[in-house]
Amino acid sequence: MARPALLQRRVSLLSLSLLCLVPLVQSNGNGLAQTPPMGWMAWERFRCDTDCKDDLENCISEKLFMDMADRLSEDGWRELGYEYVIIDDCWMSRIRDKNGTLQPDPDRFPSGIKRLADYVHNRGLKLGIYADMGRWTCMGFPGTTLDKIELDAQTFASWGVDYLKFDGCNSNALEQLLGYPLMSKALNATGRPMVYSCSWPVYIGSLPPEVNYTLLGDICHLWRNYYDIQDSWDSVQFIMDWFFNNQDYIQPAAGPGKWNDPDMLIIGNFGLSLEQSRTQMALWSIMASPLIMSNDLRSLDNAARAILQNKAAISINQDPLGIQGRRLFKEKTKIEVYWRPLVDAASALVFLSRRSDMPYHYHTSLEKLGFGKGNYEVYDVFEGSKPKPLNSTEQFTVSINPSGVVMWYLKPVKTESGAPFMA
């Protein structure tokens, strides 16, 4: 039963007052995730399919993760930065072993997680795993209660795990307040570098004052702010709206080693059109989001592959400045403009159409969008055309397809002295 809002707030505020009792340690001080993590995760596409008898190709098993590791290593993904193969819920046996240790389901993971990690590592990739800060996971498998945190962290390290997604089902606000920092400390104590993904914010309200983003940045490399993504355009829009409607609260929290996470890329599944797929890739890149795919890499079509492997979009996402982008304008015409600053005085622009009728011609200039005076080279990320010069005062028109985007990479033109040329 949902807790009444007032009581939930009181619990959250009580939790914050107990913060001084928690021994903190800085996860992001270990140098990991200096750019948003990239890889593949099982959940959105494969959920909790444990029926390996009738659905061997799609069930949560070592075969599925070996298949995806093969695809990442053989189909050009690894070289682009997609390096994590991440197991989500439902990998465990229903009970811990006699020593209280988590163990994989023996039928679906007969070789064990250590052997799977070796398989992944031998392909130049890294392995991620799922656990839950509660009595049991969201799907009813053994959880990680407070007394099991150190044991589970040591277990994951001994298996060669490189990334932990720590969920929060079946736990309360106080357990989360204690447990998420304790897991950060326990992971670092193992001596094995592991990226730490926290689901804490979504369980306590997602925004300040219930969520302390300064604390999150000290203990987690990335965190889930909002609800799970579903395979639909509506879901993508809900997530985009939440993130940009609340950008003043969450955008400053992001940076190298600490990222807001709007959840997985669903490009290549069933719910998005080509235009909508480009939109997700563009906005996730503007938001400096982790690029964690959840799709079937074995049957991905060429159009989806081209979007996910777009080098310019990936470069924008992985920009080392690590500044999360913002929405600049939300027009009455249902056109929206987004911007992200990048290294070398460059930037990215996205023009999004929320219309559903026909391509819309949007007229503006860089000056109207807040750019300084001067000349800029403009590269169209998805069209891949040769960069074109554009003066900041020059009026231009972009044609944006319904539910689609135009995405630009812009860089100021420099003189022989190296300084940007100003008109």
C-alpha cells in the first residue's frame, strides 16, 4: 500500500536528519565513469523471462549474456565505447547458499557468474550485475539487507564484476539512507573498481529536499531519477518531460563520475519509429545520459544500428566536460530547442518537433538562441553532411519531422591566431 504523502515526507526528512550517522565514502573519487557509461542491459527487452525450456534464446541465462558479449565485441560496438554487459533482475537462485551467499540459478547459469565474467572480459568488455537494497528484489529474488551488504560486495568482487545496479524495491527510506552509502563503502573496500548505479532517488521522490544530490554525487557514479522506461514513445516523452521540466534541480548535479540516468535506450525494439529513435539518441546525448541499450543485438536492423552507432552523437554524449545540457525553448508551435556546451567552445543543438501532422519549418538564428557573435561550422549529426559555415546573425530554417529531431554539432570558426572570429 502506498504511504500517504505527508508521512512519506516526514520519513524522508527524518532520514536526512540521520545522515550524520552514515559513514560516507566517495565512489566517484576512484576515477570511474568520467564519461557516461555505455553498454547493454537485459531488463527492458528481456524482463524476467526465466522459461529457458520453451524460450531458450530469450530467457535470462548465461547464454543470453554470452550472445550479447559476442555481438558487442564482433559488431563494432566495443570500439565505439559500448563496453558493459549488464545482468538485471532474475539471475539469482531463489535462496542463498548455506553460507548466506548469493548464487546464480544453477539451471540458467550453470557455469557461474565468475565464468561468465571471464567470458566477457576475454572479449575486452566488462560485466555488470543487479542487486536490490531490500528483503527481496523487485521480482521476488533474494535481496541485499543491511547485514548482507559487505558479503554481497565481496562476492561480486570475487566474481570479477565491474558494475553494480543497486535497486530499492522492498526497502524503506531509512534502510535506503543507510544502505546506499554502506554499499558504496563496501564496494570500495573490496579493492576492485566497480561502477555503482543507485536507484535511490526514484524511491524517495526524485527531487530536493527529499533527494540530496550532493550526497548522491559523493557515493554513486550514476543514479535513476525517474520511473522505468517502457517500449513506447509515450514513455520516452514522459521521461524527457520530467528531466527537462526539472532541469534546474538535477542538471547541476551531473558531471564526470556522477550522472543522472533517464534509463535505457530502447532503440531497435518495437515501440519507436525511426524519427523517435533518433530523438531518444539525441536527447540522451544532450542530457549526458548513460548510453545503456536494452534490445536484441542479434537481430537489430540496420537503421537502428546506424542511430546507436552514430559517432557524432556518441562523441557529444561522451564529451569530457561532462556538462548536462538544457532545454532552451518550448515554443507554442510544439517545437523545442535543446543545447549542450562541449569542449573547445563547441556545442550541440537539438531541434525537436512534438507535432504529429507534417514536417515543420522552424525559423531562427544562432543569435536568437543565445550564441555569441561570430561564424560557426555546423555539422548535421544524423544527415552526416559536410560542415557548413553559419554566421550567428544569419536567419536559417530547419525542417523537423513529426516526433523527430534535427541535431547539430557547432564549433566557432577560428582565425589564424587561434581566436574565434567575431563578426
